[in-house]
Amino acid sequence: MTVQDQIKRLEEIQKAIFTLAEKADREIVSFGSVLQVKNFLVNIQKESMNIFEIISDLETPKTPEPNVFFNEKTPDPVTGGWDKETPSGECALGMVAVETFFQGCVKIYTDRMNKDYPNLPLDEFRMTSGKRYIKVIRGGSAHCFVDRTNGDVLKAASWSAPAKHARGNIWKDDNGLGCIGEYGASYLRG
């Protein structure tokens, strides 16, 4: 079915919807009950929406899907998206750096808590990944954030957003752990 045929079919459906809506308004229901007319109108509207979606899909150009099998593009967990310039090895290095940073945060916290408060239960750590930041969560609060674009470690300003200015970087020699304390990223020193 060509685009012109689909447009013609859509116009016919819209005319039918308009005609049936007028009949329903005048309460002319010779072929069934009001409920049947209502269901018929709903079905016609669904069909017209499906055709409209098909037409809009045909008219809008599609971006090619990444071909992961041939490694033309690979998902990059550090920069967040499909990036032709980043080799797949660097993607793996990015995830290793983030995981090493995460394990370091857990170790700093557990060492401090076991030393100073051995009888207290420890909070659980987990990571969530967003569009721009990877959030390290301790218990029920944000511990710190890692910027996916450049690896900057940021202090948590709130549950959902980091504070401005980087405290460290996961690509440095200390893997960004030099700025981390048992309660998250440290304050900026003036």
C-alpha cells in the first residue's frame, strides 16, 4: 500500500468518523444500541490512529540502527550513547573504571564504619545509571555522582542532582577515590 493509498484511506475513515459522530449526536441508532455505536467509533478512531502512525513513519527518515554484530557502533557506558569514534575497548575500560571507583567507595565506607562503629549495621551500596550521571547510592541517599561524559566525581547536592565543580576524576591515578570519604565526596577546599 503506497503512501497516497494510505492517505486516501485515512481521509475516508475520518469522513466515516465525522458522519457517525453526527448520527450519534442526533441519536439515530438504527443499526444497534448506543453502546455498539460508541464501540464502533472507538475502533474506527484506533484504526485511523494506526494509519496515521504508519504514514508518519513512512514520511520521517529513520536513523540507522547500530550494527553491534559487526562492531560498527558500540554502546558506550561512559559517554552515554552510540559513539563511532570510541573503540569498544574504551567502553570496557570505562565500565572497569566506574566499577573500581564503586568498589573503592564501598571499601572506604566499610573500613571507617568497622573501625569506629563496629556494632552498627552497614548500609548497602548500589549504582544507577542515568542519561548524564552514574549515581552511587548508599542506603537511601545519594553518595556521589560520576559524570558519564568525562569521568568527573561530583558531590551530591540532592538525591537527583550533583553539586557543581568536580571533586576528582575516575581517570586519575587514584581512580577518583582521593576525594571520597565515608559519607561521600568531600567539600571543595578554598
